[in-house]
Amino acid sequence: MQAELNGPGDGAPVLSLRGISKSFPGVRALNAVQLDLYPGQVTALVGENGAGKSTIVKILTGIYQPDEGTIAVRGAETRFPTAQAAGEAGVTAIHQETVLFDELTVAENIFIGHAPRGRFGLIDKRRMEREAAEILASIGADLSPRVRLRDLGIASKHLVAIARALSIDASVVIMDEPTAALSHKEIHELYDLVAKLKAQGKAILFISHKFDEIFRIADRWTVFRDGQFVGEGLMGEVDEGRLVQMMVGREVDQIYPKRPARIGAPALTVAGYSHPTEFEDITFTLHEGEILGFYGLVGAGRSEVMQALFGITRPSKGACRTGDGIRVIRSTAEAIDAGIVYVPEDRGRQGAVRGLPIFQNVTLPSLSRTSKSGFLRLAEEFTLAREYTQRLDLRAASLDQDLGLLSGGNQQKVVIAKWLATKPKVIILDEPTKGIDIGSKAAVHDFMSELAAEGLAVIMVSSEIPEVLGMSDRVIVMREGRIAAEFAGEMMTPENLVRAAAGIRERNAA
Amino acid sequence: MSVTSEEPRGRQIPDRLTSPLRKALSSWELLLFGVAVAIFIANSFASPWFLDPWNLSDASFNFTEKALIAFAMAMLIIAGDIDLSVASIIALTSTMMGLAMMAGAPMPVLVLVGLVTGLVCGAFNGLLVAGFGLPSIVVTIGTMSLFRGISYIVLGDGAFTGYPASFAYFGQGYVWWVITFELFLFALFAVIFGVLLHKTSFGRAVYAIGNNATAARFSGIRVNRIRFILFLQTGLMSGIAAICLTSRLGSTRPSIATGFELEVVTMVVLGGVSILGGSGSIPGVVIAALVMGLVTFGLGLLNVPGIVMSIIIGALLIGVIALPRLWSMWRR
């Protein structure tokens, strides 16, 4: 494996992690993983959402402490109890969204928190500006250190963020999806920058979902899956097919209660739905009794499409057809009238009204039915709430209990009950099992398949491949705001989904 | 899933564990009612003139006008907004009525001008907050200066006097025996707002918005429309209060009702409405209005000087913020 490495300083890794584990309540985020970073080389860390990539970055930058395992810098075992300690050890990170200060100058932004001090502990402004200019020159950024940040464009701000990361004389640079928010031109400038950093002998950890850029700039790869280390090696000795297989190739140990449903008449037809920034030309048909899966990377625009269908945002173009005619949904009230309901991903913010009792949460969108000419009828409300919470096997002390006192899974059941109580024709579930316990997860899956069997049309947005494959009759894959592919039957394989989501062309297939 | 297949799926969840009556018995409102009774008894011992029905009737003026606004303000604060411009709406409304009076408008027109001015002010606040998405505290601090500023421009150092005799009824008339027209309005609107907030789907939506406006919107509630209506409602009640106050004073000065907004908010918060929104009740506000009226009246009977009275009102305001917290700590 240690054959001809390109770039200087091969041999011993500058940073080496062994046996790192990290647990959060109810989740094992990392399980004895390893990672090596070599000077003058780019290591790509590859894995699905939830593989543990963000957790390892937070451990490397001193934000999380590992439960087990060792961190070694140039062979010497060490710990990063704080973010400062990680910085002093030479580890720095460029995040997707670095927090910068608009009212401060470029130099002040670069050195905030560790500005060079002069007499009386005051900031040595001249030295700071000189050093800032040096760093900016080293990354080829033509910026004055004295300019206020608010006068710069987005691309320049990004360069400042990079300069800030480099201002601590790092030997290890972590780039966590650095190109996610960049334009085509800026991405190429970033590639040049990576090459410069390599030439300076820095070890780079590059996290990306985009295979084309991984193959373009990385020297080595490491794959994580479900918090486990899967493998590592040199880029020259692997192809895309093999990486995808390692990313998704898990044993399907969960059994999904998908029942064969009778696919009926079209329940919802969406034609050419577009939004100025979020999605483009979304066209599909959903049938009664069908579970249609929507897969894609985070940021592919799936939730945005669903929220437009639910009337939260308005599409700039396109129309949809439900049972009673063609229309553009302009408000949530109209969507509910049309029989389209949406169980949001962000349950705490968009789904559950904590502070209100369970029964009031259930009846919230159905108040026009449970009330009479605007006056509440509590008996009707309790009847409705009883019926639907019982169907979802809710666990609660009483229906009058504050929703905020329930577990995440039970809150999710109440949110789903709330929507079923409106007797919808189309139910959209956005990451319905994210962050809930296994038991509730199974109940939600079970229930979803029961609903489809009853003839309800279901859209399930999910980033979990086993869930998408286990529950869906058909899968639409979205990428960068567009429908990238649609799979049904035997074409519904993990490899196909990941390829379509990452934009890998067919000719690259292994 | 379940091994016992004969049973219907899911277990029966009881509707309630504590009856509504028991809930009421351990409520903030009941504690506040106890405070009101205690002050009443203390006052009746402290001054021989306190228990006189006509004295009590006169004393009711020191809370009725504020309470009319407090009912609407309570709903607004429960929904997570606030309107600090209410006293200035009174000033502008009174000024507009004064202008109409100077133009020779008869009594019914004066009332109409009052109601419309209040509604327009409320609509203006509501448009800025619900329509343009500006924070209500900033908007209404701005309109607080704006509305009263217009009054100062119109009136300067002067005053409007000479309202028609028929106009005096709203602030000085009696409906029956010692029951003033204002007291009657207080009771009437207490019932109207109590029903609106606690018995209608509109009131339910107000609680939902106050607890989580985003989730309310995601539940099909027209959040901004309701917020607009709440501002409109607060403007209307301020207009009604302006009619009563102008009628009672018989004149309009630009400094009319100065400081009312803080007393209204104090009343609402004392009534158990969370300043952060989401909880509170109209019965609580009704009792809080009585408490504040009794305190002011009792201190007046004891010849407590005005400056000391404002110190006591200030202490009450701080106590109001602290008490609910201590109360909820005690309940746990």
C-alpha cells in the first residue's frame, strides 16, 4: 500500500487515530474507527449521511471528546480537550459555513482569538496586518488586510475563512464539504489552493459527496459506514464502483414491513414545478396505494419540493393535479383542502406545538371539523384525538398531557396522527424516522405500509438507503434541484441510488 | 408487533388525569383571586370609607379603561407579540374625536371617528408586523412616538374642550344604580374575550401561534392573518378606551393616557399571561385588573402621595415578573 506516493513527505502519518469510539444517548456515532493523514497528501473521507464523518471532524477539532481510542500527532499520543488545544497541535478546519464578522477587517477576522500581542497585551495591529498579508499571498488571494469584510463578495469571504484556518500554522487542514456553496469557478480556485497546501507539506482531510472532485484531488481514501471503519487505500487503486459498494454495502438487518399494495389511479400529478433557486422542472405522478421514495444528498432540494407541494413556498412555474383538478397550491390551507399533508423533517420546529396538550395538537388542522361555527367542541376533539393516537399506538399518560413531555418518537406519532385526522389523500413524510428510537421507527414503518394498503398515496423523503429501498414501490433520486433518476423493481439497488445522487455517469460503472 | 392479537391495537389513553375543576383549584388565577380578597379585606379595615358602594364605583374608573385594552393585549401577548403604542392610540383617537367635535360632528359621529381611528392605528401596526415581518416591539415603540407625535402637532400646548353633553355618558354615565357604563363595558368585554380566547378555534390558533408559530403555519393556520387581526383588535379596544377616557375627562390633551401602556402590560402579566407568549387566560386578566384597581384605590384612601404610589406600582411590576417563576418552582 505504501508504494509510490505522489507528493513530498510520504512515510509516517502526521496524524493518526486508532480505535476511536463515540456514543451519544441512544446512538453509537463511531465504533472503533481509524484514520491516518499523511503530510503533503489529500485523504478523502467518504461515507453516507450518518456514517460518522462530522463526528470525527468534531473529535479532531477538540469539540467532542472520544469515549475510547487514541490520537497521535507525529507518533506522540495526545488529547484535544479544547478547540484551542487542537489548534495548538496544528489541526484546523474549514467548515461549510465559517462564522465571520462583517464589521471587522480582513486581518482582524483572520486573527480573531489569537491576534499577535504587543506591549501591555494590546493587539499589535501592524504585525497582524503584515502576517495576514503573508497568509493571503500564500493562498493567492489578492485582498487588502485592512478592508472591512462587509465590503467583500462571497468568494472573497471564503478566502478569508481559509486564510483564518491557515493562520494558526496548521499541519493538518480539514475541509468539510468545502465546495458545497461554491460556484464552478470558485471550485477550481479551491482545487488550486489544495494543490498549494499540498506543496507546503500539509496533510489534508477532504470530506465530500462528489466523486468527481474526490478522484480529481485526493491521494488516499478512507470509507466509513454506520460509524464503522470500512477500509482505506490509495486513490489510484480504486474505482468509483468499489467506493460506492463499500459505502452502502451493509447487510440489510432490518426487516421492512412493506406489504404489496394495489397501485390505483393517479392521486397527485406534478408537472414542471420550478423554484428560482431551489429546484427545477420537477415532474412526477403519484398513485393511490403507492409509496414513492425520494432519495438524494442533503441539499438536493427534496424538502424544498415537498414544502412547495404543501404550500409553504410558491413555485415559480408548474402546476399539480389532485383528484379535483389542476391547480397551483398557494397556501398550506389550500394544500390541506386538496388533501395533501406534510409531516416535516424538523419535528421540533415545524411539527410539534410543545406547550399545547396532545389532543389540541392532533386537532389543530382539523378545527374546522371539530368546531361548530367557530366554537370549539371538546368532546369531538377528544374523540378524534383518541381515535388517531390509538391507531398509532401512542404512549402517553393522558391526552391532556403537554406534547413537549413525550419522547421524540411519540411526538412524531402525534404529528402523524394530526395529519391522518384530516383524512388526506396524499401524505408526504420527510425523514419520518430521523432521530427516533428503533421501536417507534418500526411502528412508523408498519403504519406507513398500512396506510398505503388502505389506498393512501405516500411520499417518503429519506436519506437512509435501507429505509428507501425497504419501504418504497418506486424511488425518485434528486440531485442539485432536479430529478436525476427514477428506479423501480430490480433497478432499485443501493449502488444505483448512490450513483444517481452523486452524479456518477454510467460509463464509470465497475 | 403485539402478541395479543385479539386486543385492538394501541392502548386506551385517558382524556384527562386531573379534572378541569382540580386544575382550576391549583391555578394562578385562584391565587390571584385570594390576593384580591385579601387586599379588599385589608382596605376595608384600613379605611372606613372603602366599603361605600359609591366610592367603590368611583374607584372602578382607575382600572376599567386599561382593562378594556388589557383583554386584547392579553391575546396579543399570548400569540407572542406586543403593542406598546396603545396609550398613543388613545391620544391620537382622542385628538381625532376632538377635531371632529370642533367641526361640529354630533355624538354618534364622534364615537364612529373614535372606533375607526383605533382600527386604523391597529391596522397600521398589524400591517408592519404581520405584513412586513418586522418585530412588534420595535414597530410599536415607533408608532408609540408617531401616534402621540401627531396629537402634539395638532394640539401643541392646547386642548380640545366642549364635548357635547350626550357624549359624557360613556365615561360618566350609570347603567344601573352604582354600575357605571365603563364597568358594564368591562364585564361585557371580559365575557366576549373570555369566550373568544377559550371557546373558539380562533382562540386555539392564538395559543398555537404563541407556542410555535412555525408549526402552526405548517398546520394550515393562517398565522399572519391572525396576528393582523389581533393588532386590529387591540387598536379597536384602544379606540373604545379613548372614547371612555375622553368622555370622562371631557377634554383632550396630547398628554392624555401617558404611561397607560406599561400599566396595561403589568395587568396582563399579573394576570398570569407569559410575556414570552403561549399561555395565560382572560379570567386571570380580569382578576389582575381588580387587584390593581384595589391597590390604587386603597393607597389613595390612605392618602399615600402619588410618588410613593408609583414606587409601589413599580414594585408590583417587578413582583409580577418574579412571582410566576416562584409560583411554578413551588408547584414542582
